[in-house]
Amino acid sequence: MKSKPRVNQEISLTIQRLGVHGEGVGYWHGYTVFVDGALPGEVIQARLIQCKKNYGRGVLVNIESPSTLRVSPPCPFFGRCGGCQLMHLDYGAQLEVKRQRVVDALERIGKFVDCKVKECLPSPSAYSYRNKIQVPVRPGPEGIRLGFFARNSNDLVEVERCTIHCDLGEKVYKDLSLIVKKSDVSAYDWNAREGDLRFVIIKTAVNTSQVLVIFVTHSSESEKFKVIAQDLMKRCPEVKGVIQNINTIPHNVVLGEKFHLLEGVDHIEEKILGMTFTVSAPSFFQVNPAQAERLYAKVIEFAELTGEEKVVDAYCGVGVLTLLLSQHAKQVVGIECVSQAIEDANVNARLNEVSNVTFICDDAESWIKNAEESDVIILNPPRKGCEPSLLKEVGRLLPKRIIYVSCDPATLARDLALLREYEYGLDVVHPVDMFPQTAHVETVVKLSRNSGK
């Protein structure tokens, strides 16, 4: 390095690649610099805003040589709102970036050689796909403000319309915003730790056109929100229920533990691959239902079930994949540590009249220690991946196949390397784009014993 980098210094960079959060990565005299909004191959001018020992961050000042893959984002808030990171990149190129991220993680972290990773499965819709809208609420000089977090910040960006939210959810959000702003509800002030409304959440069942609205409030006072709920349901007949969630703890965790029904019903129903599933306020549901169907179909394909197998679905959530697998297996056991999710899973089993499924509320790591032999094990952990103790027990059970569904390439690569120690190799690695316009990528992996890969 010729000279030490300084904050506010302007430098010229050639962007070499994208980082895991979608930022451009370049090297200034060997010093790594991350720049939001820059694309590989571009020559840019950047102003340094942070200088650490081994890396720095810069803001894009000028693009001297733009990438041929750069496109004009349809959202006027792109670059300010933190929801999307890749909207300025051609969609086909986004898919290749996500595939390469999986390849890089497998080679660098998992130490896999010559990885055969399939092309990333594109989403049926690159826009208007998201069925969940989560809106932070803040006080402003002219009253209540609703919007989305700015990138790398808790500052609020008031967005008139989000291009990745589904149309029905956006319609409800627009009407709800008008009602809330005209009401006497106050926004929660995080500094003073006072006020009413912290978040608004809108869940849409896209295939049944049903909507559930959740108000996350600081206090248990409900009359003001009941009035809003009644007004909203008159304007939007698709809204089937409005729920109040009470969260008094001063941290950024969105939901508290207490739920109170304000109006209508406490759940909606969505249809996935011909089955019906309940969506409640606290339950997790894939936010891109059309692409979720393709992901679930891929898992079923990789499982190669004949109707005689015993299947374990670890981290089963509300049982969507568990119940879909039940149509092809002799018996399926779903494991989930969240009690509300297990309650919803049992409701879903009854809704679909499924009798060959058992749902158990327990940590997968604890339950599997006493598990019997299984033919196929589905691993669908949170971003942190699986505990080594669980992978050890999976190796002990000697399933014919393991299907790993991952939302983080780094922890996926780490866990696949551990499974390799139990002689499970990679048969198929298939990235899936669940979140177009963002840097996130899901991956479905089929492993079998002694495959030698």
C-alpha cells in the first residue's frame, strides 16, 4: 500500500466481485474496499467513509466505466431503502452471482473440489412476489411515520410503493397508512421509550386473497387499534383479521409474546401445491409462495420417496414441507422447538386430513439422540445452520438420503463438510432464488452415503 487510506479520501477502484451483502468489492493498493451500488467490472470513484485496519467502506461518487449488466432500478427508493441490494443488476446476472456465492462457500469453507452446482432456479416473478410486509413506525415532525429501514441504518425511508411486495399487500398497506396517520395513535419513540405503535405487519395469502394485519404496540391499550381495525376491514374486505401484539421490551426484536385479537379471525389460510395451510400472526411462512412451491417440489424430487419410507423433517415449522412429504412417504415426523408452530402444524394436518404425520415440540438436537432409524432426513435449519451434535446423530442414523435446505451458503458449506466425515457426499447442489433483487440465496442439497463427492 502506497499510503494509508483516510476517511473522506476519494479513490479510483475497479470492482472485482460482489460481497455477501451485494456490495461491490475492489482493492486499492491491496486494501479491500466495499462500495454499495457498484458492480463487477466497473471502474468507479469512491469516497471512503470508514477505514479499518484490513478493509474500508466507501460511497459511490462516480461510475467511470459502467457494467453492461447494469440496469435502471424500477424503484425510485433503491439505494436509500435497505430492502433490496441487487435491483441495479440484470436478473440473469443476479442468478449467476447467487450461484457463484454457493460455489465459493463450498470451495473456501467446505473445502470441496470441483463443485458441480446447478444454475440458480429463477423465481416465477422477479417483482411483486413478497407476501409479508413489515413496517417500522417512528414519530416525525408532522406526526406518525411508516416506512422501511435505510441500508445499514435504523433511519426510516418512507416508500410510496414497494416493487417486491405483492399487489394485494400493497393495497392494504396504502389504505392502512392513511387510516393510521389520521388516527390519534402515536408512534413509539425509541429514545423516550414511550408511545403506542412500534411495527405494522401485513401477511397475505396470495393464492386465497386473504390478509392478516398485526399491530405491534408498546402498551396493552387496544381501543384505538380496534377502531382502526374496524375501519380497515370495511375498506378492505380481503383483511380477515387484525391482531394486536404487545411488546414492551426496549429492543429491536419485533414481536412480543402476547397476542390479542382485535377484529375478525386470528389466522388466514394459504394453498400450497394443493394443500391448505393456516397462517397465524407468530408463525413463519415462506415469503415467496410461488417459488416456495418450486423449492418444495425440488425437495420431494430429491427425496426419491416410494411410499414405504420413514422421513424425519427437522426444523419443520408449521409443517408445510412435512405434510407435502406425507403424500409420498409411509410416515413423517416433524420436529420443531416453537410450540405455536407445532400447534399450527397439527391444525394443518387436520385441515388436510393427514394421518401419517407426527409433530413433536422439541429441539431437533435433543430429539434426535433417541431417534430410531430413518430412511430420509430433511434438514432445514435457521441461518446459523445445524449444531455439530445433530449432524453426528444424523450420521449415526445412517439415512439413505439427506436433503439439506439452507438459507446461508457459509453455514451450509460448514455443515456439509461435517456430514462428509460421516461418508455423505454431494449428489446435487441446487441454488434457489427465493428473494429476487436481494443478495440472499437458498440452496437445496441432496446427499447420499458413500457417493464419493
